[in-house]
Amino acid sequence: MGEIDFVVPWVDGSDPAWQRKKAACLGESETDGRVQRYRDWGLLKYWFRGVETFAPWVRKVWFICDQDPPAWLNREHPKLEIIRHEEYIPAKYLPAFNANVIELNLHRIEGLSERFVYFNDDMHLIASVGEDFFFRKGLPRDSALLNPVPTTDLTRKSSYQRIITVHLNNAEYANRDYDFRSTVKKHFLKWYNIRYGGSLIRNLMLSVWPRFVGFYEPHLPQPFLKSAFGEAWEADGDILEETCRHSIRNDRDVNQWLIRHRLLIEGRFVPRKPLKGAVFDLKLQPEETAAAIREQRLPMICINDGEMEESEFWRIQEVLVKAFESILPEKSAFEWETVT
């Protein structure tokens, strides 16, 4: 199979030093200042325990941060590489409080393997996975699923709705660079694959349009080829450069999904069954999230934060910690035995 790395960015929005740095760059009136954008739920140690327990085959874990790592993190672990923004993101794009900048420059990490899996820090492994869960025959395992972008959401002007414009911008560049009909014809069995189940019907229905109408994004750990990032910079350097000049999210941004789309369009993936029901909203589904962790019905989950009162936050945090402790009670080697 070859070497496979994991990459995860992290931020603790409660860190006063980080808050001062952010305020100095963006000002107190920075538009997307919602606490849940940067809130630390204290679950990171379970992320590392999950990696050690459920994916012991990983070669390296690249921990991206722009502040001091947690005190409990064992910086001497042979598989751990702590990397600061300035160590791989060009200086002209710093400081970066825009996740898109952090993601679009991943290929610049010196020593990162050609095959890697990109996590957000709210995406957790909760059951065993093999290398072939993410890659097969040297290629990412993925699902080429069409999904129309809900453009009516663009009437909402709040900055956190800009994820919708990312979908639109990614589709715009996919259509600039590739012909939809030619793509489908060339990789027919990868776009109309029986593994997609009911989603195959949606692909068939949306194929009446002559262009890419948008892509379904699973919002789960994503396997990538490092070289595909460099190729995207060569083909779409104009929008990638523009995006990386934005310290915070902007309506013209694209993100790492653009690289995923290029791999799908070029047929550089192995079709897999979509992983359904693995993304949870903590505001609406705290008990369902905890049950999914305890029962380990899925190999991984994504835990989305949401607006809530402080008392509700502490209650839900306790529920989640208990759930993770039920499946990952032992410290991992990524944690110091004692923290001084």
C-alpha cells in the first residue's frame, strides 16, 4: 500500500495569546466571530486515542497549529510532527484565520507522504479501519456524487453562510477546467457505480444537465494525493492565490474540495459506498452523537458545533466525554503520563 499520513489542524479559541493575535490582524469587528468557529471541546485526546487504537498503521500524524500545542501532548512521540503555519504556508498569506488557506497549502509540508488523509479536529475515528478503507491500488477511495448547490441560501448575508459560495466557486472552476459530458463518458463506471446505492439515481437524474451542477461533500476524513494539490495550483492558480490572500473567509474562496473534485473528475479514485449518517449536530443531536460513539456503528463521525448557552455546552461536553471514555478509556502514547 505504501505510506499513509494523517493531517489535522487545531485551534483553541480560548487561548488569550491567540485571541490577541486574531484581534490585532482582523480587528474586534471581525464578522465571523462566533465562539463555535474556534471553540475547543476538550476532545482532542480522544482523537489521538482513536488514531492509536483504530489506525495503528498510520506513518505520521501532522498536527497543524498556530499556537502552543496542548500541554498534555507528547511532543516526543515518534509518529507526531507538530507544524506551525509559518513552517509551510508562504509568508505572504499569513496570518491565516481562514481554514481554506491552511488547507490549500498542505502540499508544501516538507516530508508529508504522497497519500494522506485530511481530518478536521471534530472528525473522530471510533472503530477500526484498515489502510484500504482510505486507499486502494494507490488511489483514494471516494464516491463521485453530484449534488446541486442550494443557491437560495445566498440571500443570507452572514459570513458563516459563505460555505455555500465555496460550493459554487468550486463548481465554477470544475466547469472551466473540464467538460462534464466527456468526463462521464470516459469514467462511466466510476460515476454510475452500483456501490452508490440510492445516490446512483440522483447521479442519473442530474446528468441531464450539460455541466457539473455541484458535488456531494461527505464532510468526513478525506483521502488525498499530495501531488494533486500542486497540479491544482498549476491549473487554478488564479483562484487559489486569491483565496490565500484572504485572512478570513471570503465569497470568492475555494477550498480543498476543489482538489477532491479534480481527482473525481479525472477518475483518480476507487469507487466506494458512501458513508451515511456519520455527521452529527451537537445542538440538535447530543444524545444521538453519544450513542453513535458508544455503539461504534460507524468507523468515524464528524461532530459539528452549534450556538448554545454556556450551561448547555458544559452539559453536552460531559455527555461526549463519557461516551468517548466508554470506548477509549486508556491514555495513548500521544499523551504524557503526567503534565507539569
